[in-house]
Amino acid sequence: DGSVEVDSCITRFGFRWVSFNATSGFSINGTPLKLNGENRHHHWPFVGEAVPDLYQRFDANMLRKCANFVRLSHYPQDPAFLDACDEIGLMVDEPPPTWMQTGGTTWMNNLEEAQRRTIRRDRNHPSIIVWEGYINHGSCNTRLRDAARAEDSTRSIGQCDFPHPMCYAGQTANGGGVCSEYPNWQADWRRTGEAGMIDQTRQWATQYGLAKTNAQCSGMQGWCMFDYNTYHNAYYPDTPPRSICTNGLVDLYRIPKFTYYWYVSEVSDSPMVFIANYWTAASATNPVWVYSNCDSVALLVNGLSQGIMTRYTGYPTVDHPPFTRNVTFQSGTLTARGYRGGVVAATQTIRTPGTAAAVRLVPDYTEIPANGSDWVRIVIQVVDASGTVVPTAANSVTLTISGQGKLIGDNPVLMEAGQLIILAQSTQVAGTMTITGSSNGLTDGSTTITTTGTTAVLPSAGLSVVPVYSANKTILALAGASSVLLRLLPENTIVSVFDLSGKMLMKRCQVNQAFLAKMKRRTQGVSLIEIEQPLTK
């Protein structure tokens, strides 16, 4: 509008090329690659879909450590998650926003329109390599296929351009296909102990091994990455019923099960070892299982060598089968040393847990924005005197909070296999919040989170300041003429203007004479000014 920018759209995009070949499977940028994927349900405990960008990225990073591919089940997910996938190299399969067919013509019309809107929103994300052209578990749907091609002719369409079936035990996908779901019917809680989680690994590794040996199979997507809320029925029993499907590599609270670490060993280049054992007299200690991508692993009990472990032969077609060895249990420490080229490259030591002695609180982050919406996950653990998590602990832990924050979640918290979580949300005032966990007979544990922001202080009566919602933006509420406020800002400051309903009137405008003149004429309806750089005075 003359010299004033009144609207803009900035979008990121990237370049890569992929193919699904009927005889040789998947390749990216001309290089063959087996897709090792998982399905993702995006909701979290206590908050459902109200997940901040910080934890959209948290989920993406957790997935990338154990997979190179993710299916968005079964709805458009937060753009912040896709942004993270673009940046960390996690490829994406986006289905139409539906789970099963539930209606007739009107329902189908709505689904096609929803798919078109989904593709328009997301098609500039290079991480997305597949649109699905079918209703979940179904065959190619010509309406969805044609709609996807009309909106974006550059991507392959699952179940239409290549097979995209469900795969059960002993099945794989031919013709360049990808298994959309290979189910883990061994649905275990962490609290069920080592044996169940080791058996879960057996099922997943056996099924994934089928894809590794089939050149025509582009890859597989496991069902699923995270436990998730669902309807309660005989398939997902619990007492009392909480309606959580426990098929995940990681539980609903983002605490990994053993199988997650096997996938990390299969995907990661960084040397790692993980002992799939709690090292107690009641543990499944014979054999001891260790997941590792090292050349060889040595086992030690209380510092004494038990020899080199043996690769498990039950699923030889995966890149990194687990290591096993029979040992005699002795209370104390169990150490696994992974070797590459004859040199120790990774080590893990676990210790026999003793009697529960204390509560420990472990936050994912110690600093979050003071915006009133971000939260941080705090893992609550019951530990013994040496700091080892007690996997049999089922204590009730009560949480309290002081300072600039509030708690979200069950409180008191009943431990599962010695640990669970609480969420701590910031207020709109920068400062600190301290969370303390207490349980009868145990030493309290505490942690402190810093909440950060910028506050603008302007020398003008009649203007109120709203606390900042991020580290580099300031929101000012107007109780007077907006032109008066704007003249106090440095020239070329970038601002956006909103009306009383929150609708954006002007986006990312520079404060200059032309802009001030325009704002002087706009005397009604302006409610908020968003300033992109922090102000101190």
C-alpha cells in the first residue's frame, strides 16, 4: 500500500527427490534407503492436543533417534512438528484426516475438502514424501487420489502409486510398497517388567527383519511410537480402565520401553549400548539382553568380566541383532562395554536397586518462555540411596509448586515402575517456579525452572503493558491513541497490529512516517501492537 507493507507470507521449502521402485524399493536423492518408520498419535496426557512447539519438537527428536520415517495418524498435525521434521531429516507420510469411513456422500465430500486443505497447508514441507490416497486400511480411493494429484502432482500417493497395506505377523509389502502399520499385539505397560518388554522387541525386530530381506519392500511403519488414549475394550484392558492403548515403543508419558532402545541401535550411527534388565534377583537375567550397534559387547558383574556376549540369531536379517549372555546374578553392578575396532566406544552400568529412599524430579528443560502456555515435562522418580530408580516402586507422590507456574496432571501421582510425570506451566510473568515432590517415608525432591521474557516500560500515561509471550516479542495493550504509542518506538521497528477481536490488521510493518500517518487515521478498533524485538525502555 504505497510504501507500507500490509500483508506478507513467508514459507520455507526444500529440495529432494524420492522414488518407490517396484523391484528395488525406496531411494532418496538417488541413494537406496530402507524406510524404518513409526506411526504417531500426537496427544499428550492431561492436555490432549494442547502441546506447545517445544514438545512438538521433543516428539520429533525422539522419533528421529529410532526412525527415519513417521506416519501422521490420522489427522493434520501441528506445523511445528513438520518444521522440526524438515530440520532433522525425519521423512513424513500424511494421510487424509480420517480413521475409518463413517458416512455417505456428504461425509466423502467433506473428507476430500479436508484432504485438499491439508495438502495446501503442508505441501511446502520437504519432509513430506507421501500423501495417502485411501481411507485407513482400505484400497486406493480414486477421489482422494485425484484430489491429491490436483493439489500436488510432485509426490507419490500411497496405495495408488505404490502398495501401502497393513502387515501382520509374517507379512511384508511387495512392489515398492510400505507397510502402513505392522502391529505389535504384545501390548505391555512398563510396569509389567523386563520379560514383556524383551518379548515386545522380539516381535518388532522379527517383523522389521522381513522388510530388510525383501528388496521390493520400501519399508515399514510400526504401530506405534507412543501409547495413546483410546476407547476401552478387551484389546486394551486395564484396571481401573483408563483407556490407554499400550502398543507403543514409548509410553503415553514419553518414558521409553526397552524396544525403543533396540530401534535406536538399529537406526543410529552413534555407538550405544542399552542393558534390557533391572538387575534384580527377580529379573529375567538368563540370558541378559543388550541392545547395541557396536561390533562386540563385553559384560561385567561387579567389575569382573563375564566374557564377550553372543549375537542373538533369532532375527539375523536386521542390522544389529541384540547381544545375549547367561550370567549368575550377584547384587551390585552390571556393566556392558561396546567395542568398535577393538576400542571401547560405549558403556552402560546399571545397579541393583535398593530400598526406596527419595523422590527425584528430572525436568526436560530448565528454562521455558514466560508466556502462560508453554509447559515442561518433569519426570518423577522414586530412587534408592545411590540414586537408582526402584522399578517396583508404586508410591504416591504429592507435588507442590511455588513461584511463577502451575501444575497440570494427576496430583498426587501414583508411580508406575518407579516413575511417572507431571507438567509445569509458566505464567505470563518472568521468574522462577520450584516444584517439590513428597512421599511418606521418602526424602523430598525438588527442581527449579526459570521462565524468561522481556518487559517493555514506556514513559506514557494511559498505556498498559502486557507481559511478553516469547523471548523476542513484546505485546502492548492500547488504552490510548495508538499513534502516540508508536511514536515512542525506534524508527524501523517491526510491528503487527490487531483489532479488539484479535484479528490481524497489519502484519510486520516498519515504523516510519508513512506508517505513522496511516495509523493516525486509524482511530478505532486497534487493540494490540506486537513488537518483534525486545524493548527495555
